[in-house]
Amino acid sequence: METVHTRPTTALWLMISIVLVALNLRPSMAAVGPLLSSIRGEVPLSFSSASLLTMLPVMAMGLAMFFGMGLAKRFGEHRSIVLSLVVIGLATVSRLFLDSALELIISAVAAGLGIAMIQALMPALIKSRFSDNVSLFMGLYVTAIMGGAALAASFSPFVQVQTGSWRIGLAIWAMLAVLALVFWYAQRSALPPLPQAGLGPQEAFFGNRRAWLLAIFFGLGTASYTCVLAWLAPYYVEQGLSEQSAGLLLGFLTAMEVVSGLITPAIANRRQDKRGVVAVLLVLIIAGFCGLILSPHSLRLLWPCLLGLGIGGLFPMSLILSLDHLDNPRRAGGLTAFVQGIGYLIAGLSPLVAGMIRDQLGSFEWAWWSLTAVMVLMLLIVLRFDPRHYARHIQ
């Protein structure tokens, strides 16, 4: 994939459309946690089973990173994203009519497949269209992803209260897919197809140790995101908060992710060596988890704030570290697809493990301790990402 220079007006509409598309990439998962106790009131779900509503979409996102690229090359980036938005919208609206745990899980997996196709295409698209400011535009894209999570986490309980139905609280987010479809489809004539639409072969990176290290790093970081997304609201409901208050707390956390997702890449954009920025983010996450365990009620807003600032910056920075390893947009896109594919398979297990810990020990605290240990391990890994040696590790 070559770098394509886009006219300023076209670039503006493309970025607006990318933001609207990105808003659709988390509500199908983020809306579940704040409504979980209501869902469990009508649908028999253990915490382990409920974790599948987050785990399986994330696993599907990982797997689809690999087989989805063949479809993207065949249909082109524009039509692939249209198709993905249709899948996400239909999976989301189908929740109006679901009555069993299996049906809920199938809808979540379907949404995950649509999400994966978009997430596989976007990094390469951004690197090719906005090559001079990749960090800034990746930050905007990832911030929009987390903004969608913030909207769903904050307003799904409100929609449930107003309508008396958790199903509407889950399904209403299909409206975002319709809005994104309108904007994205309107650009079909203004967006000439990129050369060799799609990404480079991920198979080339299976034998590369640095690619695996980047994938593990991304997966461990995303594990903290998926666990918090799935279990922070249920954790605080168990601590005595109402569903609406717990949802607002998760919404506040994701709002902090949005802030960090905008600011952190802008700061990092000026630095060739981004390890110090990433290390600060990991320390914020560690402090947030420790506060969540040791003093969940005292300074209740501080711990989600620290977690949000840390996780919100870590997600885009993990992808930016991968993009920085290669100059060619097509190969860099292939690397990020590999990193996300393996990483989401790793991250997808974390909500299930946390749910099993909750079922066995009666508390989420040991899950938070485990994630704290993971963040310490990531601090050691990030030391190895010295930009002076990138060319030595990946050609």
C-alpha cells in the first residue's frame, strides 16, 4: 500500500467519517456491563458465562484479523467498511428480540467480526492518507473508539430507566452504525481505491520475534481494557452502587480514556523514543488498580480517572509503536493486523479468567491484583522498544 495524498477537504470528510465509524467499535460490548444485573434477572447467566459477552467478540476480532484481510483485498477498503458497519448494526439491533444467553452471545460475536474488519483496515488507511501525522490521527481514531464506549456505558442505563427495557439499552446503539454508514457511503466517489486495498500478508510476521513481542504487549495492555470494560460496573454494583451510578462511573473512566487518547499521542508525536510516555501510562494503570482494590469508596473518582488516563493512552501507543517499526504503510498495516490479531486473542481470555475468579473467590479483587502484576511485566517489556534498533528487528 502506497502513501496517497488527499486534498484537504476530502481529508477532513475522511477523518470525520473515520471518527463516526470508530464510534461503532465498542458500544456492543460497553453497554453490557452496566446492564448486567438486569440482564441476569431475565437471562440465566453466571459471571463466567456473562464474561463470554465480552470475551468472544474480542476473540472473534483477533481471528478475523487474519481471514478478514482476504475479504478486504477482494472487495476493497470502502465496501469492506460498509459491509462491516451493516454487520455491526444488524447484530446490535437484533438484541431487541433475543431471549437466551446463546442468542446474546451470537449477536456479540457477529458484532465482533464486523469490528475486526474495520480495525484491521484503519491503521494502514490512516498511515497511507495521513503519513505526516500518523500519531495524531491514530490518536483521534482510537479516541473515537473509546468515545463510543463512553457513550454506551454512560447512557445505556439511562435508556433502560426511561424505556423500562435493557434490550433497548443494548440495541439503541445501532443508530450509530446508520449514521456512520451515511457519511462513509457518501464518500465513495471522493475516495479512489488505494493501491492493493487491504493489508500486507500477516503470515510474514509469524516467524519474527519482535512482531510476537509487540503482539504480546498489545494483548496484555488490551486485557486491562477488556477486563475493566466488562467488570468495573458489576464490581461497583457489588460495592453498593446502583446500575446507573456504576454505569456513569464506567462512563467517566472511558471519558478519561478519550482525554488521554487525544493528548498522549500528540505528546508522543514529537518524540522518536516513546518508551518514557508508555512507562508513565503503565504506572498510572498500576496506581488505579491498587486504589480500586485497597480503597474503592474513598476517592472513588480518582481510581477510574487514573485507569482511564493510563488505558486510554496505552491503547493507541501500542499500535503506534508497531507502526513506527516500518516505514512502508502496507507492511506497517500488515504488522498492526498481526499484532491486533494475536493481541485480541490474548486479551479475549481476560474477562473469562476474571469472571472465573469472581465465581470461585466471590470477589473481583484478585482479578485486579493479577492485572497489576501484568502491568509491571509490561514495564519490563517496553524497555526493549528502542527505536534505534527497529530496523534490526523487522525488515
